[in-house]
Amino acid sequence: MVDDAGTAARHQLLADVRELLKAVRVFKSELPARHETVATGTIGVLATIDAIGGEPVGGCHLKDLAVRCALDPSTVSRAVAALVRSGLVARTADPADGRASVLAVTEQGRQALDDFTRLADERLADALREWRPEDIAVLSALLRRFSADLMPRTERTLEVAR
């Protein structure tokens, strides 16, 4: 196999993504120790319920949540059960389909999200204290583009799995 510049760049990107994922794991592991309200691993699900609930649909179904989180429905179901038990999410019957449930973030859940966001922002502010706002904006834009370019393949895989 001939190693061209594109291949070398992608291999370096793969190594850099591994380092990024390690840094994200460390970042996430530091936050729950300082914030006991949200069970480890459920903050993303809670934030996604909040984001979907803010859309015109007025709530969130488990199936839609699993797709949006790119997680198996059983994994999302366990996370939602933990969030409901802790009072951060309310589960009500869907008025359009009584067999389905609608999920919504409670006031306690909103406070937990706000607290978590504040803690995460403090940690990011510390880590990025020497970065210019323009550099942060460029990184954010590139990460959104990178994620968007990766997701279509993942979304097609999720559609086939259903």
C-alpha cells in the first residue's frame, strides 16, 4: 500500500481522536465527583431530553431519544429509568398514543443541568485560559463539521439496525 499524504493525515487524525477521547473521559470523570445529582453517564441523555423537549413536539419519546443519542434503546431505557428515579425526568402518557410515554426534564433536572453546565464551563475556562475566543470558535466549528461528516454513516447503520 502506498502511503500518501492523505493516508498519513488520517492516521494522525485517528491518533489525535484517541487522545481527544481520553481527554474527554478524564474531563467527564472529574465532573460527577463534584456533582452527585446526576448519575454517571446520564448527563448526555438528560441534556438530549431537554433539547428535544424544547422543540415543537413538546416532549421526547424513548425511541427518538435513542436515535438522537446514537445509543441502543435498552441503554437509553436504563439511563431514563435512573433519571426518573432521581426526579430529574418525568415520564407521562403520550396523549396521542397512550401506549407510549413522553419524557420531559423536571425543574430539578433543569437545575442539575444548569449546575453541571456551570461546573463544566469552569473546567473548560481553566483548561482554555490561554486560548483566544477566535481559536475556540474555530475548534468548535471544525468539531461540528467533523461530527456531521461522521454521523451520516452512523445514522444509516442505526436505521438498518431498527
